[in-house]
Amino acid sequence: MSGGGPFGRRFRGLLRKEFVQIVRDPSSIAIALVMPVVLLILIGYGISLDARDVRFGVVDENRTVESSGLYQSFASTPYFRPVRFVDSRQAEAALMRGDIAGYAVLRGDFSRKVVDPLRPAEIGIFVNGVDSNNARIVEGYALGALANWAQGRLSDRAQHARPAVVLEHRYWFNPELRSANFIVPGLIAMVMTMIGALLTALVVAREWERGTMEALMVSPATMTEIMLGKLVAYFVLGMGGLAVSVGLGIFVFEVPFRGSFPVLIGISAVFLVVSLAMGLLISTVARSQFVAAQLAFLITFMPALILSGLMFDIETMPAWIQAVTTVFAARYYVSSLQTLFLAGDVWPILLPNIAALLAFAAVFLTVAIRRTRRSLE
Amino acid sequence: MASPAPAVVLEGLTKRFGTVTALDRVTAAILAGQITGLVGPDGAGKTTLLRLIAGLLKPDAGSISVLGHDSVTDIGAYQRDIGYMPQRFGLYEDLTVDENLNLHADLHDLDEATREKRFADLLSFTGLLPFKSRLAGQLSGGMKQKLGLACALLARPRLLLLDEPSAGVDPASRRELWRIVRTMAGEGVAVVWSTAYLDETERCDSFLLFDGGRLLASGAPADFTGRLKDRTFLIDLPEGQRHEAQRVAAAHPDVADATIQSGSVRLVLKEGAMLPDPKILGGDGTVPRPIRPRFEDAFVSLLQVETKPAVMDGLHNGAGLEGNGAAIEAHELTRDFGKFRAVDHVTFTVAPGEIFGLLGPNGAGKSTTFRMLCGLLEPSHGSAHVAGVDLGRARATARERIGYMSQRFSLYGNLSVRDNLDFFSGVYGLAGARRRDRIAWTIDSFDLGAVVDAEAGGLPLGFKQRLALGCALLHEPRVLFLDEPTSGVDPLMRRAFWQRIGALADLGVTILVTSHFMDEAEYCDRLGIVYAGRMIATGRPDELKRRFVSVAMPEPTLEDAFVALIESHDAEARPAGDAS
């Protein structure tokens, strides 16, 4: 009979139903295809960790050639838009108002001291430290600008005493230090988590809420057929979400892609299976869409956001939190994506990640299938 | 009829959920070729039993044999032979009628030829043929129900399980459904029909009556009601005396049950008792008419509950202070939602102290009308006066004179009964001595003394209903709005509730109530029938019934009248604009 076997008429019927529902239900399409766009644009532009065009005050109490040169060195980098003050109280007030992120103070005797080899000139740097991350970046750039200026002065004057060491910075993998390059791969992981876990948990919960699950369970369809139908449909949708996110990342955010697409697709497919299995697992517990959404956010989305290395570097976390991150699949996927986008097919990194993801997929799928029983108890 | 083979045999069936026993040692048989009614209030165990038979749950003790197979060990053997329609029909609302049918055909592995034949049969049988490509979510309640049934019938089941198929469906569709199911039973299918409507049971071939998980009674409905032969009477009474008379009658030692039915009092006598003199009930000497007993009469007398008369003294609601004007006056009320006109020029008045029922199928516009009258929704057109106040001008003042009890009771489940009363009295602006008095009055009048410190969420439904009513009356409103106040509440609680409502009306409180229970409409003084956004008829229940007396229907029920009204309205409306 054609109905027997996993790909018989029953399965095709279930699969057709899932696709028709996806097409008809604007919220599925929204989560799978519109949300990536919104998330990428919102977070990609909004949470920018770069310092660019930072308004920075330069308090110049006694305007001289020396101090103007320093001002110019701030103005000549793309990072700062310096604002000149003559009084440090004005600068402080501007800082309070949030007009500037910080300021440097050059005292009235600055020019004099700068040319006096015995008395080193002092420069005070004040940074708004409310957002410590941002403060550190501004401080770093400001010191860089000062170092540039000092270097420039040395070479201008062609001093006979050459510096003992010259520092040359190189930022590997992300030479322009664009956070988009770092964040976009992470966002793809979030989008895949949303589609896999959240959407799947929601649509199964919806079947419970509307009583359709009961109708399916009483029919001759097996639980495997019902669940497989969902997995296949949302797998296709998830891969669509991946295509949208990757396309957007590469073409709109101009994130470089240095790995190979087959590897990207392979790893993403494994991660998507992990997510889908998580979604199914949530749906075995949550019988309402509200609970399903809460659980999905709590145990898949939040860890993917916070503990995956997407926002915060795992290496800098306390050891026990680092240990915690190892139980979330998103961490291995984010690491793989960042490698693929920014470095290339670096197998020593990718292979352990793939192994971990495969292990997650096997465990979650087994548990999800075991727990999904044809019963209402 | 020769006794047919049992399709389902239950033996000492017990099912527990945690500490709650959902079904307690149930032994019964369900026969093929019959409609078996599964009757009882919410929580009686009806759905649990259906799910056990369908193999969705496993019994904790006892056994179920379905079509000769054990439900636990041998479910695969009969899975194909069950048609199951869960509550709310189990349809995919974002799939069309055709797609829903195709899905179920796929699930049952029907080939193309069989499929086409069955679709053609079922679509014409259910009258859904013109709606083949419409989304299931856009069908009316009645049509959804028929589609759910068609899906369940697709694979020619030998056992058809229907979980509350008629809940929330208008009486006309309900009758249609009965016709279809009756035909199926005629073909030898065993039909199990669960319902909370006691009047539906009378149409079944046999019934299983549940309460709190126990099987209270079973057999043929006629045998069950036959026990009350010559014990049911109707006493006609002049207007305004019914509630008082009903209370007197209920307290009489020979009376098992007294209820109001369309301006008369319905009496059920105790076994072997004599009919009391109608004069003591304040009747004008008319002779009580013997009437046919109903299933509900038998149910109530089976439980032998002493219905304590509800006393509602001490409500100083100041009724009649505003002269003799109408308590509620709706004038040309209209409400549009986008292009859809939910309520279309509805006009009616309700006199002070009257119980007015808004009756209509789901989606007819009764809730929208209701919400406009209690100031929860702004009318698009028309005006409403409640308790002498124009809702359009002085909504806040009107609200002070309105009590509102919503369908879901709107209580705080994790607060105690007293906390709920405290909270709601605060909301209504009561303070000091008046607040203390009103709370004491409510606890006393609604018998809440024993549960005053219990969490409201954990109370039985009947208590919640009383508490919700008490909260709505704290500020002594002149007009009381009740939105489907008795849905899900068991029949005994319902009649106790209506006694209170009657007592309130006697104190001069005007009551506007929506309901989809036809038998409850009998408790109302006047009814408004809402259909397709219009008020298609108003009148006393007996007047409405009298309009449809004919040779074929010498004693029409309210449901007969309702169906006839809707049919004649549809007949008038059709030539004008039947686009769909």
C-alpha cells in the first residue's frame, strides 16, 4: 500500500499541509524571512562596537603651534570629530550633557614643556566611563591618536635619537575592526535558533491549542510521520532564512566570506537540526504557544545571544561561565560561522565544532523522539 | 430491534490525573447503530472517557474494549475504524475546506477514486459543496462543525466519537448535525455524542450520565424521564409573581424542584406526593397543567438536592428613583469593524426589574451589542441610555450604576475570596463602614463564609460564579450585565444561580443577560433574538413560542421558535443579497 512506509501518502499529505500553512500564515514567513532582515539591520547598525566619528573634546588653554598639531592629529583619524574648548569646565559640562564622549586637557604651559627635554608635558584624558566597553575603546583610540602625534613630532624634527622600539599594529581577520564582520555571523546563528526552536515549538503548541493534534493522533498517522513532517518543512524554511541572512551579510553589510559555501551549508544544516530538535523537545512540555515562546526564549535564544561568543567573548568570561557555554550548541555554531566568514575553512577549528554539533543533534533528536508519544498524558 | 453488538465495552474503568480521579470505576457498553449521549457538566469526565476510547490516554485500572480489541494492547487494530472530532472540531483554520478533507484522506490513505466519491458524498450530505475553497477559519460555527464531522466520517468509521459537537453552535445548525449523525447511526455506526446540554440527551438512543467522574445513570432517556410520569406540572401565574411563587414552591415539602419557564412555574413533585394547592403559590386559581417531564427534571430529582431558596434582602439599589423610564434603552445601535457591520441598527428597551435575555448564535452580534451597552465599546452610530444616563455623554456616571460579570468571571485566582471582595470594593470606590457592610452582605448572601480565606482560583466553578456575581453587586448597581454567566457550570449550579437572579430582579435590579442555553432563555422575562447583526424579534418567551404554533408543532419549544425565526429571516434576506 502506498500509505505504508515513511514517505507514503500520509507523509506527503502532512508535508503538504505544513507548507500550505507556512505560506498562509504571515507570522511564519515573518519569523523566517522578515525577522532576519530586521534583526540584521537593527542590530547590525544599532549595536555597533566601533568607535567612529566620536565627538572628543580638546581643551587647549593656550593655543600654540604644538597644541594645534595635536588637535589636527585627532581630526585626521576617522575615529574622532574633535571639538575645541578653551576651558576644562566647558568640556566637563559638555561631557555631562553627553555631547562628547571624553576630552583631553592641554594646560597653558603645554607648548613650553613639550620642547623642554627635562620637564615632560602632561596631558589629561577624561572619558565618560558609564559604558565601560565604549570608554575603553575611546581611551584606546585617544591614546593611539596621541602616540601618532608624538611619533609624527619625532620624525618631523628628525631627531637624532631614534626610538628603541617601533610598534606596528596589525589586526588579523578583521583588519578594519568592523563589528559588522564580527556580529553578522553571530546574528545568523540567532536567526537559525529562532526558526528552528521558536517557530517549531510555536507551531506544535498551536496544534495542541487548536485541538488539531488530537485529531491527528487519532488518525492512522504515526507520531514519527507527524513530527518528521514538521521537521522537514521547517528545515526548508530555516535554510531559506540562512540564505536571506548570508546574502544580506555579504551584499549589504559587505562582510567578507572566506570559507566555502558547501561547508557553511553543511554546518548550518546540522545546527538547524539541533535547533529543530530543541523546538520539538520544548513542544513535548509546552502545550500552549505562550509557554512555548517563553521556554524557547529562555533555553535557546538567550544563550545563543549571550553565551555563544556572539556578543561577549567567551575567552574573557570567568572559567565557570565558560564551562556553562559548552552545553549550548549555539557556541559551536557561532565559532564555526565566525571562522568561515573571517578566516576560511580552518579545519582544526571547524572539525571539533562539527563533532560537537553532530553530538548535540543526535542527543536532542533521540530525546525528542523518545518523549513525543502518541498520548495526551 | 434485536440487541446490537456492543461497539465499546468499559469494565471498571478508572483514570486519575495526579490526585484527581477523572473517571471512577465506570462499567458500561456502547452499542452499534445507536447514538449514545455522554452527559454531564464540565469536569464530569466526558472528554477523558472519549480520549480513553480513542487510545489517547491509558486507563489506570479496568479495561476498554473497542470493536473487539483492547484499547491499550491492540490500538492499531481499530485505529482506522474510529472517527474522532475533538472539541472545537480539530480543523486547520488556515486550510480550505477541500484541503482539510484532503489531509484527512491522506492520513487515512484513501486512493484517488475512493476519495472523490467520498468527497462528493460528504460535501453534498453536509451542504458544504459551495464552500469547498473557503478557508475553514472563515466558516460559521455550524459549518465548521459540519466540516469537522465530514473529516471524521471520511474513512467510513465504525465508531464515531464527538466531543461536545454542538457547543456554541446555533440551534439550526445543531438540528442539521443531528440529522447527519442520525443517518450515520442508521447505517450501523456507533455514535458517542458528549454534551453539556441536558435537553440534547432526550434525542439520544441511550445515555451515560456522569458527574465528578462517576457514572450516575444510564439507559434510554425515555425510561429515565418516565420515572417522573404524572409528577411534572406547569402553573401559569400573573406577571411579577413568578419569582416569589417559585421560591414558595421550592420550599414546599412535596416539591422536588421548581423552576421558571416562560412566565409559568414548573413543578416536579416528589415521589408519591400530591400536587399542592396552587393558591398557596399566589396563583389565580388556574388549574396546573400536567406536562411531559424533561431530562433535566429527572436529573435534578435523581440528585435529590434540596434547592435552598436564595434570599437577597438588603440591596438598596435605589431602583425606580429615576421615575418610570426604561432601565436600558438602545436606539439604532450600530457598530462597524472595518467593512464588517457587527451590529446593525439594534433598538430595544428593558423595563426596571426586568430580566432581558439576548439570544443568538456565536458571531451574531450579541456580545458586541452587550459591550456597547456596558460602555466597553463605542457605538459607530446610535445611542444607548442605561439607568437614566446617556452612555455617549456620561459614561463614568453610567458605569457607577452598572454591575458587570464577564464570561470568565474576572477574578484574581491567586487572591483569597476576601481579598477579591476588598479589591473590587476599592475599585468601585467604596470606603469605611459602607465597604465593610457591603462585603459582609456579599459573604452572607452568597454563602461564601466557609471559603472566605481560600484562594479564589482553587474554588469549584459554582463558587467562583457566586463570588463573581457578588463582586459585580458590591456597589449596588441598578443594572446588572451578565455575559454568558453559566457556561461550563453544571445544571444544579445553574438553576441556583438563576434563582438568585430572579430574587435580584424582584428587588428591582434590571438584568441583561446573554446565553446560548435555550432552556435558560425560559428564565427570562423577555428575549431579544439577535441574528446576523440584527434584532430579528423581541418578546416574552411564551409569545415567541405562540407565534409558531401549528398543526405540525402544537407545542413548539423555544428552540423551535428560534429556528423558525432564523429561517424566516434568512428567507427574507436571501433575494436581497446572497453574495456568498
